[in-house]
Amino acid sequence: FPQQVALAPGTDTFDNWQSSPVPIYDDIYLFNITNPAEFNKGEKAIVQPVGPFIYQKVEYKKQANFSGDLKYAMYYDYEYYLFNETETLKHNNKTRLSDIVYIPNIPLLTVVA
């Protein structure tokens, strides 16, 4: 049988809805162009995968207001990403946030193609 859970301020359910206690991680891989000067002259790009760069996604809801009958919730949803150097280095000890990576400007390439 379906059960209903109250989403009311001050409850564990509300706190977990407002900000998840479970961390969310995104692994980002980039493709570095290893011959940028030649690529800019029109030659074919030689690419090498770089990564993963691991980021933790932080997401929370703020200024939550509920309708009088509690059927609707209105809120501002915020999210941002934090670079996780420790996890990144565990997966690939060569990857640093300060690495210089050459990537193509895809929107520009679609316009000129």
C-alpha cells in the first residue's frame, strides 16, 4: 500500500529533500588536442583522453514555501561543483586541475563547417 510522508520543515524528510545527505560525484574526461598549432592550420586533430577530473555536486533548495493545502512547494534550486583533488589523484595520479588542456570550440566549429 502506498504511504505518504509529510514534507514539513523540521523533519528528517524535509532536511533530506532540501539537501541530500548522499554525495554526488561526476567524473569528467576531456580530450586534449596534442597538436594545437597544426590543428589551427587546418590539420587533423590528434587527441588524447585526459582525466578523470572528479567533482562533487552540491545541490540544495532554499526559501521553500508551501501552499496552504501543502500540495505545492515553491523554492529556489541551487547547485555548484567542487573539485575533489583527493579522489582525482586516486584515479589518476597524473591529473591536476592546473593541467593545460587544448579542446576545440565545438560551437565555432559547427558554424564554420
